[in-house]
Amino acid sequence: MSHETAQSQFTIDPYQFLRIIPNPDGSIARNEKFCPRTPATPDHPPHDDHILPVLSKDVFINQSNDSWVRLFLPGGRVLAPLDSSSSGKLPLIVYFHGGGFILNTPDMMFFHKFCSDMAIKLQAVVVSVKHRLAPEHRLPAAYDDAMEALHWIKTTQEVWLQKYVDFSKCFLMGNSSGGNVAYHTALHAAAEVDDLQPLLIKGLILHQPFFGGVNRTCSELSLFTNKIFPVCVSDLMWDLSLPIGADRDHEYCNPTVDGGSKLLDHIKSVGWKVLVTGYDGDPLIDRQIELVKIMEKKGIQVMRQFAKGGSHGAEFLDPFKYEEFFGLLKEFLFSSTFS
């Protein structure tokens, strides 16, 4: 069957696929019963000697925008003697969740577990950022909230960050649309490194980042009817999140326009290392590979991990790939490059 025939026979309703309903005012109704939320666990249970593996708590950044963060701290850390030097503190991962810019929050069980596992397995403090969602707040709202979170981190007196974080070892990370947010945040953060001190970003992790474009790539055509992430769903997410009137060749969506952002030169100049991951069963893989090529051409150090036999979100569907991914993260975070 040709790509054209497959596409013409593909009649999935992307709204139904995402369990969202468009409202007359341009907003959407979200059905979150399939994505249960979980409360933070800020303290050890009273009168209980059991040590929680991870502690977490929510802190507002900007109540007018309902932007906040969920902090994750390895549970044993609060009981361990603390070296006052930076060498006795933990690296910081600033994490941006997926959901096509239109869905999800850090307190959903799916992302809560992932960030908890990062804190445990990587022995790091994780700041998971809740940004405004489209279409109620179209891009660049998510990017603005991400930058506001970085400025909050550098100035806050939040005790978990002040007491346990080595601010000279910060990494930006996101998966899917969160990878897109991490990328655009990195572009601007690299251009204002002095304004972010004492926060020093060392690297960028793009976990199956979400990008697009007007012209279809080969992977989009061959995986047009992909059951995990069909292309029509990707298109709808962009329609709902890009500025009104913008097409998918807008810089927010297509990082390859005009040979790539000039702001990438700042990432090269500050010496950040970048990890980009993907799978050949993901319609987005060609766009991820194109971005890697642009970064490499600009002289940015890129660690690429494009594997076979997986789909979009493969690590969350396959326990083996999940553990394998954490091994890759550990290799990247604790490389001698960052010593």
C-alpha cells in the first residue's frame, strides 16, 4: 500500500485519540481520568522509622500564571551528614514534561514516578516544571514559564535547593514536547548565562523531542498511521499550540528553518554537551536526526542515541528500555566532560 493510500484510509479522530473536546471559545476540555494525579510527599510519615526513597513537594513560582514546580529529593539525603562544599551536594535536573504542549502536569502519576526514579537512580535533585498549556496559552507561554523557573531557581531560598544542590551542575531535560521546551529554553539560557548565575547549566537532554514542519519527512510518511503517535495527532497538537496564523515551519516547531537558530552559537560558545535520543519507530525521528546534524555542523558536542525497535515513548512502555535509558542518562550526566 502506498503512503498516499494509507493516509487516505486513515480516519482516526485526533481529538478522540487525545480524549479532548474543543470548546467554542478556543479552549479544550481535557479528560484526565486516564492520567491520575498523585500528591507530593514532603516529609517522612510521622512516628514512622521507614525512610521514603524520594521526598517531593510543590512550590508556586507565579500564582497568576498557575506556574509551579514539583521538587524531588533522594529520601536518604535528608538524614545523611552534609558536606558544606559543592562536592558534597547533588546535581540538579530541571525537567519539562511531555504532552504536546496541551496536556499533563508534573503531579500526574506518570511523570511523578519518572522524576522520582531519576532522583533515586541518578542521585540528583529534580525540579519538574508546570508550565501553562495551549491552546488557552499558546507558545511561547511554555517557554516563558520555563525561563521564569530558571530565574526562580537562581534566586529562591527554598531549603531543598539551597541545602542539597550543587548549582554548578545543572542540566535541562525534557521528553517529547518537554524536549522542545528544553531546547528553546536552552537557546535563550545560553545567551544569558551571566544573568542566571550562580546557576551553571552544563548540558541539555532532549528525550525524543517534539518537532515538526510543513513538508513531511520520510519517517512521518512511513509511520503516518503509527498507533502510538499518528501524524494527525502531532498536527493537531501543533495547530493548538503554535501562535494563531503560524504554520509548522515556525521556529517554535521547525528547528531546521534557515539552517537552524543563530542562538545555537551560544550553546557552542558556553561548551554545553547535548544528548538527543530517539527510536526508528517514532515518526519524529528524522526531525531529531536533522537537528543533531545542524548542531554538529555548528561544532556543538552531541551524544546521539537513535535505537531500533522502539516507538515514541518507548522507555515508558518497555521496562528494559526504561532501565537502559537511565544507564544512558548516568553516562551523560557523570561524564568527565562535566568534572
